[in-house]
Amino acid sequence: MVDGGEILYVGCYTAEAGGRGEGVVAVRRDPVTGALDPLGTVAPTESPSFLVRHPSLPVLYAVNESAEGTVSAWAIDADAPARPGLRPLGSWSTGGDSPCHLAVAPDGGYIFAANYGSGSVSVHPLDLAGVPGERTDLRVHDGHGPDPERQERAHAHMVSPDPAGGALLAVDLGTDTVYRYDLDHSRGRLLPREPVTRTRPGTGPRHLARHPDGHRLYLAGELDATVVAYSRESGGTLRERGRVAASARHGLVQPSEITVRPDGRFLYVGNRGVGTISVFALDAEVPRYVTEVATGGTWPRHFTLIGTHLYVADERSDVVSVFVVDPTGGVPEPAGSVAVPSPTCVLGPPAPPAEAIR
């Protein structure tokens, strides 16, 4: 049992999507040891498959991954992290099918959702209390890729606002494209910016990670099991610098989450199928493979770094696994796990400064 600590929230697939969860689960984290204590479902809701926090307010958001997709919001109890209470604020239609990712604008004024099933990106304004309003825009992607089963049409998989206020990037697995948009703050509209970034056909881009230097980006290719390195050029265009295999293991490899450690030294990639987290050093133009660590399950859908701890949501193994990350070598070491039904996303507290893990 963890005494005191911080509250983390875990999104789960529910029965409507073939999962075993009931909504958003809370777990208490010991910030010293990293140990977790599950506290049960605190927000019953349909398939909250991805979670985010408001950048400055105690508000939690989730996409409800269903055919008639929605964004839901909750006020976090003022006593958190001591208590995991969530107060419902409502749900709003994304205008699309099966939203799987969302992000809040750095200034807290808008929230964006990626509708995987219908290949679109929605925009909702946020008021001064962080409560969403009705949708102000819906950008629908068009096209397809060479994979007839996974790329028969557009499938938006991630939205990534620029922390520095530049263009929003929308990653589309179905069209092998990273789209760029400027936000019209006065109207809540997304304005397409050319040129877009076309990946190698069949890459199936899923998620991207930004380097803290603001110039490097890394893209996880779900369909070709690669990591693609980009640099941001003048005007914000992306230039490919090279690509490497996401895993050195044999068998099914479907990269999922990808993130750069806050100090910028290491890149981490989750590999579903082989059940690993790959570690790459970022000391060259292209990521350098260091090693990969078994997660204890087969389907690491999402993970998050919190200080020197890594938390992995294994969707099909019904666990959230805990790892301690070596500050120097960057390699995670297993440190336990807790049972959570069909976990799809682990959301930590507001991120500390990069210096906290150096």
C-alpha cells in the first residue's frame, strides 16, 4: 500500500470496444519508489482510450473511442494528489468516428482530437475554467496508402501542438502523412499549411515525439516497424534525416507510443507484439539503438515517463508495469506491476522541469 503520494489516471477500453475496463482508473504513486496502488474506477465512461490534463488548470480530458466519438472532461478534486476525485463536466461530440488521441493547446485555449475511424481532426474551445464548448472546426483528411486493410482511407492517429506556438502537426496512419495546421485563435479554425510531410509509402505513421531542442522530431511507423528522424527546417517544414528499425526482435512488431526523455538524451519506443520498450540514444543525427527491455506483456500500447520511473500500459495483459530508468544509461529496469483492466493510457502529474531527472 502506497501511503500519500501522487494520483495517476489510467484510460481503459470498456466492453463497447471489447475491453474489460469500466472507465478512468486512479492509481496512487509513491514518488520515491515509483510503486503504484490501484484505487479503482473513478470516472465510469465509454472507452476513455487517451487522457490529457489542462496545462494550468485541474481538469482532466479523455476521448471516448466509439463510432460517435466524444471528448469528456472532469474537474480534478482540489485535494488531489491526496484524493483521486473527479467531477464530471460533460461530453462533446468530436464529429468523427473512434477518436484515439487528443491534446490541449499550450495556452489552454483549445483542445484537439484525432478521429481515427473517419480520418479527421476536431477543435473545441476551452473556457476560462477549462470546460470545452461545442466544436468549432473539423478537418477531414483524404487519401489512402498501399496497405489495403489498414490504409484503405485516412486514419488520423495523433495531434501534436507545438509547445513554442508553431504549427499543429496531425499524424495520419492511413495516408502516410503528417499534416500541418495553423490555428486561427479568433475563430477556432485550423488553417492548412503547405507543404505536408509524406512518409515512405506503407510507413503507417502513428505517433511522433518532439525533442526539447525544438528542432528534432521522431515518428513511429506502426506498419513498417520503424522510427523516422526528422529535423525542422526554416518555415517549419520537416526534413527526413534517416530511419531505423523500432525493434531488434523477430516476430510481429507494431510500434505504439514514442517519447523523448525530458533531458533530450534518450528516445523510447513501445513495441506491441514482441512486448518491449526500445531505448535509443540521441547523440547522432539518427537514433542509435541501445537495447530493448521486455515489458512483461505482449501489447504495450502506451507509456509515460515520470522522473526516473517509466509506467507502461499493456492493453492485452491487463497490467500497468513499473520500471526504474537509469539516469545515465537510460535503460529501464523492472520494478513491479499492478493489475488494471485493458489499460490504454497512463497519465501522470504535470511534468517537472527537465533538470529534475538529470
